[in-house]
Amino acid sequence: MSLFDSYFGKKPGTAQDYTIASHDTTKEFGKVYVRKTKDKMQVQFTILMEPEGQQAEGWQTGVALDASSSMTTAYGRELKGDLPDKAIKDYEKKGWVRHQEEDGQRFRIFEKIAVEDALEKGYFKYTDNVVQPIARQFIAYLASHLDVDGGTTVIYWACGDGSKYEVVGDIRAEECDNLLLPGPKTQRLGVKTFLKPAMEYFIQRFLEAQRGMYIFITDGRLDDLEEVKRYTTQVAKEIQAGQRNPVKCILIGVGNEVEEKQMIELDDLDTGTEVDIWDHKIAANMRDLIEIFAELVDENQMVAPTAAVYDSSGQLVKKFADGLPAKVVIDLPSSTKWFELEVMGKRIRQTV
């Protein structure tokens, strides 16, 4: 059962479901789900906030960095630039270039000394490591704001044949400013991208933890999506049955060519339960790191003493005289373009 099914009673083919994109969500809200039917619109939104009370206790946290070959550019390991003809002739004269034939084609292979010279002279430069600064932020945030031990476990995943992982260690917030994350040291970048082994590593390692939050930084290209779905469904059913403690997994897309389709599939996965394990974000669209808590809200928690919701025609939709919960479900006219939450003397507008 999906999140919408549990709230609205889904009838296949009768409604259009979608989630408002992060960059189109007002900063006070965590996640906004919309279901449109012919006659009405149903909206669920959460108030964006860090876990409080019991919800803030007993967390183990982890950050997993995609180390598949498609991340070469993102780790700053790819050379870019052009060699002038004069430099090529010079390198050939010095014996720094080998020629090799493959499939009927002739290739130049530059020796290490030629590459180093080209870098020094500015002909080549390495791409920027975009993974490191983003990873540092997430690691520091989780370690200082959530982790029960004050240290976030960091691993590289999708190494080697794509199923291997390399453990970096448990990193504290104060270590992050100088933390170097250029990619795995003992493993080569993976030829494929298998997410399940990394997911399983965290879940099994912290089996006794009260709660777990694990962030997977990736470009979104997965080779074991169906296997991850099956494992996620199994874990969700065990959580609902009380056989294991809650876990939350979040995919963070990085780089200039994030493939979001598979990330969305996991985010929207119907496990047949009310347990929602996966969320996803695109790093470039995130307004604040607190967004990782968009789906971690307690619907019984009251965040304000009173509140009210109005539709785009100014009509009162719902009044909360006994307190505003962290998770809200409202019905709106199908023609509504936006709604406003009035709380603490302020009106917060959200387009739908």
C-alpha cells in the first residue's frame, strides 16, 4: 500500500498522483503530495523540521558514495582539455607517446610523464570533485544533529564488479573540513552499479539500532533496481510487523547528468505496507540539508497551537483549533491553483 493509498483509498485509473518538486516546494514544507481527480484535489503536506522527542533518539547514520565508473568525472578524476599539435609532436619526439591499433583503428596513448607535463602547462586539467563538498556537508550534519554516537559511517559503494564496497570509517563533524574523498583507495571504480549490497551493509550492521538513516550519493544509474525493490519490500514488511526497527534511505543525485527516473521509482515504491523507506533529492535543488527529514515526521506531533488552510479563492478549507499536526491532509476544489496555510500570524502559500 502506498502513502496515498493509506490516506485516500486508491482506485486505479481514477486519479493523477504527483509530488511537488523540491525547488517548487515552499521552504516551510517538507514534502507535498497531490492527488487530482475529476471532482477534487487531495493534498498531503508535511511541516519541515528536525525530529524531536523520542523521534530524535537512537539514530545510527551512514553516507554511501557511489564509486562506479560513471562517477569518474564527479570525483575529479577525468582529464579535460586539448593538446596543440606542437605539443603532440614534441611528446612523440621524446618518446612519451605510444601508438596502438584496436579494431582496425590507430590510437595514441600518452605516457604518464606526458600527462603530467600537459597538466603543468595547462593543456589538461582535472574535472572538479563535486562529490567531496556535498558529502562533507551530509556527513557533518548527520554526525552533529542525529547520530547517537556522534560519528557517521562513510563507505564507497559500487566498487570493483559493482557489488563491492570500501569502508572509509566513522567520521565526526569536526573531521569533515579536512576529509578527502577522491574515491576508493583499495578498490577500482565499479564496472556496474549495484545498490543493494550497500543498503544491506548499513541495515545489517546497525540491526539493533532504534532507527537508521542512510544517505546514498549517486548519479542515479542503477543496475539492480528490481533487486533493490524486492529487498526494500521485504524490509518494509518486517518493519511493519515489528520484526526490525525503522530505517530511512535517501538517494541524493549529484553531477551534471543525474538520471532521476530510477530514483523516482524507488521513492514511489509501493511495498504493500505503510512503511516508506526511500526518498530522493537532487543536490543542486536542495534549499537546506534539513530537507532530508521531509518524510520523517510524526503525524501526532503538534507544531503550532492553531492554524487554518485557505484555497486560492480565499475560502476556508480546514481549521485546526486544537493544534497543527506535522502531517496534514486536505481536500481542495479541483480548480485550485494554490493553497495557503495561516499559522502564527503568517500565511504560507504553496502552488499545486
